[in-house]
Amino acid sequence: MGQYVLNENEGKYLFNLCASNGHIVATSMVFPSKDDCLDGINRIRKTAKDAAVEDTTSLDWQSLPAPKYRIFQTLSGNYFFRFYPSESNDIAQSHSYPHKDSLLRRIERMREECDSPLAQDEE
């Protein structure tokens, strides 16, 4: 099982969802407080497992309701996702990958790891 690792900088917080192998699956947006950051983790725990995948790189893509993983492509051709637990905003983003298959595996990993606990020293 993976873990959520909190990072604090000047009173603002973000988290990394780390897989059981230590790799970062997704990094959150910056939150104004620790409580808001913990709420963000709980939103992922509640919605990420069954969220749809919306691929904006496909020629026939259609907008899907949240929760969802939305796939994007960078100008250099790499792929990344943003996770939307609700329609209003994204809460986390993946690293970029040169192949879409690699990104899709990362989405599956997030689904598997989304129920992970906080890192031991974060509790």
C-alpha cells in the first residue's frame, strides 16, 4: 500500500500520493491550510477509485461528468492527467509521460492506491 505525504512551505500545504514502490503517482495543488489539504486527500479517497477517464487527446473526446481523470498532452508530446473530484476544480496532477499507455497505467495505480493512509510521521 502507498501513502500520502504532506509537504508544508510557509504555512501552505500540498500532498504527494506515493505508490508502494515509492514513486509519486500524483501531486496536489497547494492548499492554504493543513485541514484543507487533509480534506483534499479525503476527496480523492472517496472519488478516485471509480472516476471516469476523459481523454482530451482523442479526436472524438467528449466531456464527462466529474469525478474524472482528464488526460492532456504537452506541446512536447508527453501525456499527463489532472484529477477532478468535482466539476469546479482539479485537485491533483500526475507527472508527464512520453507514452499514453504509461499514463493509463499511472491512473490505474492511483485507483489502487487512493485509499492509502497518511505517512506515519504525518498523523
